[in-house]
Amino acid sequence: MEARLKAIEGDIPLHFTPDVKKYINFYTVSRRDYARKMLNRSSKYFPLFEEYLAKNDMPDELKYLSVVESGLNPTVTSHAAAVGLWQFIYWTGKKYNLNSSWYIDDRMDPDMATQAACDFLGYLNGYFGDWELALAGYNSGPGRVNRAIRYADGQREFLQIYKYLPNETKAYVPKFVAVAYVFNYAEEHNLYPDAPEYIPTYDTVHVSQYLHLETLGKQIGLCLEDLELLNPQIKHGAIPSTARNYPLKVPVEFKELITQNRDSLYAKAAKVGRLELEKMAKNEIGTVAGRERVLHKVRSGDVLGTIAERYHVRVSDIKKWNRLKGSMIRVGQSLKIWVLPKYKNTSKAKTMASAKPKITPPNPRPGQKTHFVKRGDSLWDISVANKISIEKLKALNNLNSNNIKPGQTLIVSAE
């Protein structure tokens, strides 16, 4: 196996290690059916990967990384909410021009995601000057790789920093090497693609309106499955009304028919399902459709219910956005909140007001008693000690809430 790896080694080192041997056996012995499935899918996506890698002057063998990342599935979502063939999380994807909404997720677009992967991998290789470290950084982030380098006293080879990397990353690069081996030596292990998969030759038509894909297809004899295969990034079978010149891929033989009858075809496809889908988009738990992200830093006294009320969202939304299994939150924790634009400024104002309540200092008249607030004091304690109601205390001291803080001076008598 070691000699075979050396024979196919290019720009990326293919070290033969016990982990690599383990994963080669995994693919060629334990999971032969899975390996065969990957061989079948490779005919669908490898030509696309090879085109983009060549265009970006990058090693051809990087195409094997998508097997490790997603099993060549453009719509798969990981436990960490990474999506698509190249498994981008939301913010990394956005950095590389992959936007996602309830209707369309660019991370599932094979072309866009592959270009983004080339950009990200190119950046990592330029940053580390080493393809193995670039692969490790793609998996765990460059920060963790830098930390491993520091722990390894500045050594900068994957095998030298291996023990300081997260467990997932320790396995990640060996899996990549094993996949490269399996794809180059499948026949030697009696592995063959038995049902190769292909993408139909396609062209694009442009859409600037709501469009129900199944309705469009039925009018011209184009099956929905083909449209979904060509456009996996369209998640709910429709292009939203906000689309502007959206490039919808269609089998090449249908391009002229759609172009010649665009107005009538689009008009009928605009009448089906729109209200239902818009309602689903609005009400789905954890939806980000039409929303903007803000961060809320948890303060003492915060609970999910009050946070949800402040931002006009549901507790279930906050849980899904932040992958919370229960209702426990901790002071100092940052929560991602997706708010409707009309609530963004009011929510921010409420947050600032809550974080730093404005207190107008009292101006006691001659003869009025005052109390200097100490840590642990509450309005209830002060009212009892001075035989005055809480409502009267608040009125005397211009308080809009029961919040007080150490160092305040409160008037505690009317006279």
C-alpha cells in the first residue's frame, strides 16, 4: 500500500500511517458497499470538481476531499450544521459568497460550493504553506491548527502536530489519503462502479419571480426529479418572489421551449403554492427567511422566555438557532438571534436599556431620609426597613423598574 501511495503522490503528501491503513481497510473491506456507492457518484461530480480545480490551478486530488466531507451528497447536513458537498457552515459559507435562506441554500449548489471550496482551500494553503495543514485547517479551522503548532514548539508538519489536533482532525487527513488510494486502486480490490450516476447536460434560464418548479415541469413534460437533480440548492420546490435573474438549470433540450414560451409558462407556475410556502417559511421553527442576525449576550436574570419576548421570536427558534437541547443558558453566553428587520432597532434599544438602565438621581428635600444601596439590597428590603411601599419608593426615586444597584442613593421618606 505504501508503494502504491507513493506512485500516485502529487502536490499533496500521501503518507502511509497506521491510521491510513485502517481507513483503507474500512473502505475496501468493512464498507465495500459504501465505497462502491462513492465510485458510482464520482461520475456525477468529479468532472465538475476537476474543472474548477484546474481553473484555480489547484491539485486534482483535492476532489477526493468531498468524499470525506459529504459522501458526494449535495444536500447533506452535518450535526454541526455544515451543509453540502463541501460542508460549509453558515458563516464560512457567507464569507465565500454562499448565501442561504429558507428557499435557497447556495451551499448545496455544486458549482458555487466548489468554487468556494477552492477559494477557502487556496487561502489555507497560502496561509500555512502546506497542503496537509490546509486540509487540517479546512476541517477544524486555522485557529486550532495554529494552536497545535504552538504546542508542538513551532513544528509545522502534520505528523509533527498530529497529537495536538482534535480527534476528528486526526482522522480527517488519513481518511483523505485512504480515499485517494481507494479511487486509484479500486480494481485491485475488486471494486467497480456498478451503476454510474450522471448529471444531464444542462443550460440555464433566468427567473425574477416566484416559480413553482413542479408546475413549470408539468407544462412541458420535464419531471421534477430532473429539476431537483440539477438544482439541489432549491430546498422547497420553488424560487421565491424576491429572486432577480436567478439562474435555473434545465436539461439543455428544454431551454429553447422554455425561452419561447417564458411568459405563459412562468405565469402558470407563479400561481401554485406561493401562499402556503410563504406561510411555511415564516412559521418554520428556526427559520432565518427574511431575517437579520444579531447577537445577544446573556446577562444575570435572563431566561429564554424574556429573551424571546425582547426580540419578537419564539423560545423554540432560539433553541434551534443555537442548538440548545434544554433551556439552560449561562451568563456571558452569546446567543444567535434572527430578527425581522422591523424589530431590529427596537430590540437593540431594549437590550441597551436593559443592560444599562437609566436612573435619574433623586434630589432629596430638607428633612427627607436617604438610603445608600449596598450589595444584596432589594427594594423590598428597603421598603420594609423604612416602612414605605415599593410603589412610593419608585415614585420618589424616578424608578421605572425594581432594578437598583450598589452605590445608588434612594429617598426613603416622603418628608
